[in-house]
Amino acid sequence: MSAQPQDPADFAIAADALALARRRIGLDPIAAGPDWTACPAPRVGAVVDADGSVRACEYGSAPLGSLVDHAVAEVREGAAFAKLRSALAGGRLPASHCESCVWPCASGFVADAPMVRDYGALAVYPSGAGLQGLVFRLPVPGAPWSAAARRALTMESKGLSSITLEGVEPLVAANWRDAVAALRSSPNVPPISLRLFRIGDAAQAALALDGLSVADIEIDLSHGEIAELEAARRLAHSLGAPLRARFVLTPAKWFHFEAVAHACSSSPATPLALGIQGRSSEIPLSRLSIEDLGIVRAAINSCWDRFSGTARPVAIDDGAFERLNRHVLALLQSRAEAAAIDGEEGAGLAALSFPPLDHEWFADPVRRTWWLGLLFGQGHAAAVRRWVLWMLENGDADVLLRSHAPFRVLCHRVAFDCRCETAMAALRKTYADAKPRSALCKQDASFADGFDLTPYGGPWAQRLGLVASKPRKAPFVVGKAKAAPKKGEPDVTILIPSYRHSAFIVDAIRSVLARSTNNLFAHLGMEAYAAQVDKAQKGISGATFSAGMLDAMRGFFSHNRLLLETSNRIVAEITDMMAAMYQRFSEDFKLNLSMPRAFSMTRYITELDRVEDSFNRRFGALSLITQYERTLTKRFFDVVATRIQKAFEIANRDTEGWLRAVMNPLEGQIKERQLALKKRLESLKRIHAAADTLEERIDELAENERMITAQVVALENLRLEIEAMLSQDMIEPEAERSGFDVSL
């Protein structure tokens, strides 16, 4: 039976769709006839809140009455209950009360709706049947427990088929003692079901329940405290009651789902229900932003290999993890659709938390690689930035950064990508001292060797100025100044700028530019793009469900966008560096250089966005889930990959041309200056050679002058001697003629 909704807000559920969903989980369809109903819960039970409000079921969005002025039977016979039962009998789910069942039904998961999963096994009674079971919710710590609710626990318990007590406090708390005392004072109390969040001391808890028959126990481990599971096991053993566990993903503790699943799978195994909704109308993850919810979705979906096949923890049913993935994806889609309609995500969003640094996702080597890949891949997200800053501001940031290399390097990315001054200040303080800085740099390098940072744009330490660069050696050696000679002319040395200096500068610029260029083409090159194509093709081919194909396609677009955005940032760095070089050379060497022309990856990112928009229009999230065709999707991916490959090829060609255009003017003018300096040097050499030849000629002439002077003196002496000898020869003959004796 199916009826059209009378209220536009109601959701119509067809009888055949409901019958198919019941068969899917092993239940017989509800027989057609006057007693048919979409959900039997409002006919046989009710939920009493701590303030005395009465709901038709645990998932009811709004109370349908109050025990302040009426008994439970009067509320159930009132107009609100009657209207709800009538709507359900007509195949309508009122959105005002049945919201928890509407959204899974609207998403195509009828079998996962509480009316089938939780209440499907209830016997279908006629619409006027009496009350069969009650659920009593005890107050949260610090809240009052209304007298009307207490009175109902005492007065309404007799003659029921089931009673359930639910409370968040340990069993030894005052409210639990009052509830147990009320049940003890009531005759013919059936075995009770306990839904607990905390046990406390198991022995004391068992003693507090003495005298009551316990049908079963459910422990909610959404807080992630595994110790409570062990206490619950001891309590269940003491009471001889079966135990089951539940874990609901919340913004604060969602990351404990894997640890809880493995803890429940340890002997003795405890059946575990994983989900995004507890036994209430609230879905905690719905308070997250779309971006944060996407992070949760990515983390859960990437755990598939650890929750499927032989790796599936025995505590969860076969297909349970698949349902969890479907529910998170459906929630993400509904949030995105609502934001598209409203134009905004709404106010009062919750903050997404991440696991502490001693969590197994950081400590276990296998899980650490997986988790760090996800964390660094989402390093640009606001949630990651908030978590990093919260960790720095709520602890000893210096100790934290020194002791945990993965977190420190993640802080590098946050500081670099988000230009976060808080993170930058903490890093500067940690890297301030030279000796600790050397050890930290070695740790960073060791971490980078084991975990490739290049896909995420890293490493970042040197670009942040945290690592001191090595001092550069001079291109040539300048000798020590000589002492001035004590006598003679001073020895003067004239330093002339070497034409080889310009060549050294060009080589240095080329070296720096080569490092930046290598980093640029590591992201922009065709090898990087081919790796993304191969990864996406494997994801599409290996996807068991359409959600996996969708994730592979989205990952393909997001990773290629990251490659282009990172390349754009490197291009900007090269532009800034070359602009500084141009200005410096223009000032120091009087070169006529204009600033390098601007270049950007914006046009290629725009082309990528255009292709992604085409993909979203053809294979949007919702249409892909319901009507995709594997062959068509693969063909579409081939077309997409070809278009994006063309964009990457053009980007590579244009980038290479830009790099040549940036470097050529500088090289050309430096070569011209080098030739001019070389010519000047040759001229100076010729002058110097001519000066040396002139000095040698002067010395030679001086020596000749000295030799000639000596010869003149010698000749003069010889002349005198000859004249003296001639004078003596003339005197002797004259004396002989005069009779003088001239002998001695």
C-alpha cells in the first residue's frame, strides 16, 4: 500500500520498496491490509526523556507529549500520536518527526533506516494495540530528572514486555541508583536492557544492579575509551547478559573507529555497530563543514583494505563498513546540495578534531604512512590549520616541534601555504640555535627520505628560511697586501674588475635557476601528470562501487590542480628572484635591463576547472551513484585525460619559452660586458708590455753610457802616461850634451 503525502514535507515510501528492504536484511514483508504500517514503533512503544517528554521512538525528532500533566497511556492516545500512526499507515514519513528515516530513504538506503534496521523485527499490532515497551532516558550530569519521569518508571513498568534504561553516567551514579530502586519497588518488572556510555567499576556496577534481571547490555564507545569495553565485558559476564557495542562517528572522536573495531574483535569478540547516528535524531557529523566532512569521508574510504575481505574485524558484520561509507557519502551529498540551495553552509559548525600524536595512526608504521599521506594531502584545509595551531597553542610548542618530526614538517607546510605567523614564530624559535638546528635538519631530511614530500609541494624548511644556507666561496682569490718597501719607489698594485667575474655570476644564476626549474618540472612535467593518470585509472578499474570511481575522478582533478598550483607558486618565486637580479645588475653594472615579463599558470588551472565542471555536469555525485555506466565513465575519463594532457603539454612548452626569455637578456648583456672588459684587459696588457720594453732600453743605454765613460777615463789616463814618457825621453839626451851625470 502506498499513499501520496498530504503534507509537502512528508516523505512517501512505497510498500514494495519497503518490502524489498525488509527482505534484504532477512525480514518478511508486512502483510498488506488494514494493519499495514511503514513503521510499527509508535504502535507498541514510547520513549520517556529525563524532562518527562514523550517520543514515539528513540529517533523521533520532536516530542509528541509530556508526562507533566498526563500519563503515558494518555499521551499515546492523544492527537499527536494518532496523527503519526495514521501517516505511517498511509506510507508517509512526517519530516517533523521521522527525519532520521527520511534521509536514508531519500538516499536510496531504505534497509538502513531505523524503521527497518531497529524496529523492523517488532510484531505488527493493530493501530489501537496497547503499550508493549518503554525506553527511559536518564539525565546527563548536572541536569534534573523530572518527578513525572521517575513516577512513570515506577507506575508504568509493570505488565510491559520490555524496559530499556539509557544513561551517560556510570552505574553507581545517583540517578542510576534511583532508577534501580524504582524498578525494584515495582511488581512484575520484565528483564531490562541497559544502554550505557560508562561503566565505572564493574564489580560495584554489578552490585548496584543486584536483584534485577538484565536482558542485554549495550556499551556506547563513541568517546573512544577502550577501557570501558573491558569493564562492560566484566559486567556482562557477572550478570550473564549478552553484550554488544556501538560506535558513532562524532567531530571530536571519529578517528577512534578503527581502534574500537579491533578492540571489540579481540577475544571474547563483542558485536559492534558502526554508524554516523546513535539512538537519537542527531547526526553529529552533520555539524561539520563540507570540507571537514570530506576529510572524514576520504579517511574512511581509504581504510577499505583494512575493513574488507579477510582483513575485516570480526566484530563488525559483513557489509557494515560499506554501509558506513554509503552513509557518510550520502550525508556529504545532502550537505553539499543544501549549501548549493541556501548559498552558504550555515552557522554554528563544529570543529573537526584529529588524532593525538600518540594515536596508532601516528605510532604504527603502516598506518602512519597512510595517515600522513592523507594529512599532508589535506594540508591546505582549514581543519588541518586549526588543529596545528591548537596543538601549538595548547602545549609546549618548542618541545612538541623538537620531539615529533612528522608534526614539525606538517607545521612547515601550514606556515608556508597559509602564511601563518603563529606557526612561523614557533618554528623560528625551534630552529633558532645552531646546534639543535643541525639535529633538526637531519631529522627533517631523514623523514623526507622515508616519506616523499614532493607531491605536496615540499620540502619547505629552506624556503621558510629555517635552514641556514652555506657560505659562498669567492670566485677568485685576492692576495694579502704587501708591506711598502723601506727604500726606493713604493710597490703599487692596481685591482681591475676581472672579466671572469661576470661569467661566474652567470654560472651562479644558472645554478640557482636550475634548482628552481628542476623543482618546477617535477610538478609540471609530463611524468608527474602520467603518474596521476595511472593512479586514477587504477582507482577506476579497481573500484567495486561507483563511489570509488567518483573518488578516483575527484582525486585526479584535485591532484592535478595541486600540481599546477604548486608550479604557479614556483614560477612566482622564480619571477621574484629574476626581478631582484635584474635590478641588482642594472644598479651595479649599469646594464640596460627591463623587468622580466610576467607568467602564470592561471590559464591552465582555468582549463582544468572547465574540464572538471564538464565532469560534474555529466557525472555529478548523485547521478553517478544511481545511473553510472562503467564503460561510459572510462571513456569519459580518457577524453578528460587527453584534454588535461594537452593543457600540461602547452604549459610545459610555454614555461620553457618563458624561462629562456627570462635568462637570455641577462646573459646577452653580461656577455657584451665580458667582451668589453676583455678588450680593456688586452689593451692594459699591451701598455704594460710596452712599458717593460722602454725600461729595458733605458737600462741598456745607461749601461752603454757607463761603459763609454769608463773607456774615456782609461784613454785619458793612457794619454797622460804617454805624454809623461815622451817628456822624459827628451830630457836625457839634452843632459848628456851638457855634461851632467843623469845616472843614479
